[in-house]
Amino acid sequence: MRTIEWKNGVVLTIDQTRLPDSLVYVKLRNSRDIASAIKTMKIRGAPLIGAAAAYGLALTAYNSKVSSKREFMKEMEDTVQILKGTRPTGMNLFWAVARIMSEVRKRRDLRVDMLRDLVVKEAGKIADEDVEINRRIGEHGSKLVSNGDAILTHCNAGALATVDYGTALGVIRSTWEQGKRIKVIATETRPRLQGARLTAYELQAMGVPFTLITDNMVGYVMSRGLVSLVITGADRIVKDAVVNKIGTYSIAVLAHEHKVPFYAAAPLSTFDLTHEAVDVTIEERPPEEVTRFGSKMIAPRGTKALNPAFDITPIKYVTGIICEKGVYAPQQLQELL
Amino acid sequence: MRTIEWKNGVVLTIDQTRLPDSLVYVKLRNSRDIASAIKTMKIRGAPLIGAAAAYGLALTAYNSKVSSKREFMKEMEDTVQILKGTRPTGMNLFWAVARIMSEVRKRRDLRVDMLRDLVVKEAGKIADEDVEINRRIGEHGSKLVSNGDAILTHCNAGALATVDYGTALGVIRSTWEQGKRIKVIATETRPRLQGARLTAYELQAMGVPFTLITDNMVGYVMSRGLVSLVITGADRIVKDAVVNKIGTYSIAVLAHEHKVPFYAAAPLSTFDLTHEAVDVTIEERPPEEVTRFGSKMIAPRGTKALNPAFDITPIKYVTGIICEKGVYAPQQLQELL
């Protein structure tokens, strides 16, 4: 099944905090369930969070008991606030919420029961489109990868970060399905270990040969000539920068120094080209994610830690951006506006 | 007490794999105990490994029952082989063993019982000198640090990595004792977490304010202007490079890109200036250190991982090297030969 699915007014998704130990599906019955799953990272990955937010609005609409449009719009707006309060950095959540609310506002002439259907349908469309868009990203990106290449990827930008197929891992999937012999180097991605837990899980399922490294081995593998290109996902792409999982910026600088091409793969719903890096809020997560490993304390009691969930890579370090429309040099991004 | 001590034919040391949870002292009674403690990283840190190797020879000499010099030399040579087989990258082990064996060979005129005393005494001298040398490193290095500076350090180059006082943390200790207000950013240093476990432990004991980060946050903190200078230890310094804990190279490249000065602090016993980077063997440790956390698997079963314990930083990324003779630009290293 897909990473997230709508089944008769219930949203079914994988609890990604339990992988790779257990594949556990959870049922989310209202927008608060969705918001909580996003906050606790049961649901993570910018495109998946976008689809989940759309389904959050769909759950509110589906379960709505009100008969006036004013009350319905109030319920929708309240849900928007709840969803927007989960994680501030990724663009797709804001994009999905805006898209659905714009549809609703456009069709204010409809009866409440029809508006409810419209929201549920639009959420489904967002999810369906995500899969199709990722396939196109995969196809475009696969042209950048040659037989024998070793691709370094960071965090998880796979089927688990999207509704299905993946962005960065979608490119790897598409390349692999074309029969090119490739290898992947996956960074473990502290503190939440999405690389070790999720990317390794997906690559193993695909059958792509891969090697796991700790985040501090990136310079080492590049200096040994073990990396042909880097492909990561993105949480937000602004005019002058790619915002992605903490560690991406360090990798991009190292790639630049080693003349290794650095690509970010993301759907247009991740793009926020009217803003710049200075406008972006970087989510700061609890320091305990750093000072503990699971429930076990690793640092002495009282240790202070930083925990920015994302960092900002200026476009000077970015070779290209892979989206459903093709591969763009970062200087060409304005063409997409 | 010191990190390692000789007490009537027994070597007492801290089991560093148990920190910061428990401060456990272990007794090592022969050179195989020493070798095993080095291999399993109960004892770690290049200068400490050097002192431990010296004590390994001292234990063999102290416990020797043979009466002929030939047999004594055989015992010593066998111990040398055992010790040299533990960890290949750090220089100090080879330096300490060579120093003791050179002393013994110089004094072959002595009776066996006097040779035994000589070895024990020489090992003690190596340990005593290490503390004194670190204090001098601290003094020289402290001149590089200004009031208000934030120092980023990697892994643990503290009292725990030496007999006492520390190299990189010795500089921090000396600066702090002079009353300069400084802050430290410590990288956790996967896979063995010496930063989170040991450096945090030492900084907390010193009272120096510090913040723990994951290894992939180095670019982030530098891009935000949070780092004034980097000081790390070193495991081997060759003509054209500094060999140190995996991750050091990535940090040095990032420092270079952000115009942050990068220093390595190490005693002359770490220097191997007749060799170059290409001559260095990088120890590859078990992949399980990466795929597991303690006993818990973090990656899916069957995941392959790289685990080089060290990396190589070419001197073009190194601002200076702090040793007991002063601070040297890497181009000046030949003066020390």
C-alpha cells in the first residue's frame, strides 16, 4: 500500500518511528490525530506531510455535522491553524492547505455537503498527483545518473517521505528500474536516523546495493572518490537556497569542494520562490533527541544541545534541482514562477 | 587520579566505554590486558594509548621471570608485537614502544633485573612527561583564544585521551583557568560518541559552558557565525596531513569554507614527519559500531556499513598545529625534524 491512504473516513499510515523494527499501521480519525502524527514524526517527509495535511482537512470535512457554510468554514479554518502549528519549515504542508482552502473558497456557491465532498476529493487528488509527480521526478533525474555511479543521499526522501515512489529515492528507483548498475551511500542522519532506519529499509526492499555511513564520514568517502553525485530531497526551495534536513548544507559544501555534483529532488509543491533564505523559520526540536538515543541518555545529565531539524544550502552549492518539469540550474528557478 | 596509573605492578585505568554512566576503574595485569583494553577502546586517545603501550612493556618487564637477556629481549619483542597489533593509525603507540625498546637496546650492558627496572621507570617517565607536555600545549594554545570565543572541538582530546590535562581540551582548560570567558561546541562524534560521552563529561567537570551538536550540524553552526575557531586533537601528524578521528576532515573543509581557523593540538610524540598521508593505514572498525547503537540494531538486518576510525586532513585546511614547542603553521613542520 501507499505510505498514506484514505479508507472510508479514516486515514491509514505507517508509524515511521517504529521502522525498521516493526511495520505498524496507525489509524488517524481526525485532524488532531494528523497534527499529532506530524509533530511526533510518525508522519515525516515534506511531500508526505503535505498529503497528510490535505487528509487532515478531509477528515474535518468528512466528519463535519454542521449545516451552515459559515460554521463549515470556521471548522476548516480551525483545522488549518492546527495543521500549520505542527512543523514550520517544510513548504508542502502550507501548499496543500492553501490549495484546498482556495478550492473551497472558489466554490462557495456549493452546498455544505458538496463542499465536504470537494475537500475529500481534492485531498485524494493531491495524494494521487504526488505519486505521479514523483515518477516524473524519477524519470528526469535518472538521466543524470550513469551506469556504475555511486549516489550519496541524506535522510530519507523515499516512498516513506511521500505518498509513494519517493523524490531522491524515486530517482534512484527509476534509474535502478532502467537496469543501470548503481550503488548508494546513505548517511545515517542523526539525530532521528532516517537514513539508517528508513532509507536503508527502502533500498533493501528495492534490492539496490548500498552502504550506510555516519554523517561525519561524508568528507572521507568523497575524498576517496567514492561518490559520483549527491541527490537529496528538499523541505522548501526558496529563491536563493534549498532548505532540507540538518546536515544537507555540510554535504553540499563538501560536494562543492570535491567537485561532486549536488542535486535536490522535489515536487513544485516544495517551491517557495517568492521568498528567500532569510524568510525561512528553521524548526528547533527538543534537545533530548540529541542527548538521548531512543530512551537512553548518552550525554551526561544537564548537557545542553542544539537541535535544528533543517539547514539552508545557498544555491551556489547546488548543481541542479530535479522537479516534475525537468532538471533546472538554480539560476533558472525564476522560470518556474 | 590520572586516567592511567602504575601501582605496584598493576596498571589502573578508567573503562571509558562505561562513561558517562559509570566511572569504573579496571586493573590491567599484563600486556595482553593492555592490548585488549586498547582494542576494545576502554583505553582510547592517541597519547593515552602511547602511555598504555609503555605500561604494557613495563608489565612484561615487571613480571618477567627469565634470567637471560636473550629471553628477556624475546619477551619484550613479543610484547611489542602484541601492542603494535592493536590499532594501526595513532602514532603515539609506535613512538612509545620504540622509545622504550631503544632505551633497552642502548643499555644492553645492564643485568636483566636492572633492565626490568629501566623499562618500568621509562614507562613512568613517558606518563609523567605527557602531563607536563599537555600543560605546555595548553599554554601555547591558549594564546590563540580570545575572551568571548566559541571553540568547536571534535571527539575527545581531553584528560581522558591522555594521561592527564588533555590536548585540545588542555587548551580549553588552560584558557578557562586564565579566566577568559569561552564557550565550547562539542560534536557527538559517531559512531562511538566520544564527544557526547567523554568531552561533555570533562567540560561539565571543568565548568566550561558547552553545547552538544550532532556531527551533521557543523556546517549549520559555522554558517550562523557560532564558531570562532576549531581545535581538535590528532592521532598522527605526517608531512602533508593531520590524521584524526573520522569527521575531522569534514570539519576542516567546512572551517576553511567559513574562514574559521582550524588547529590540531598534539604532543611531538604524535608527529611522524618522515611519512606522508599515503603511507598511513586507516583503521577500519567493525560495521556493527555503525549499524547498532550499543546492542540495539538501528539499521535493517543485513545492512552493510563503512567504519573508518580516522580520516586525513591535508595541511591546506590546517591553520596551525599546537605542540609543546609552540604553534606552528603546517608549512613549518619540517623545522621540528
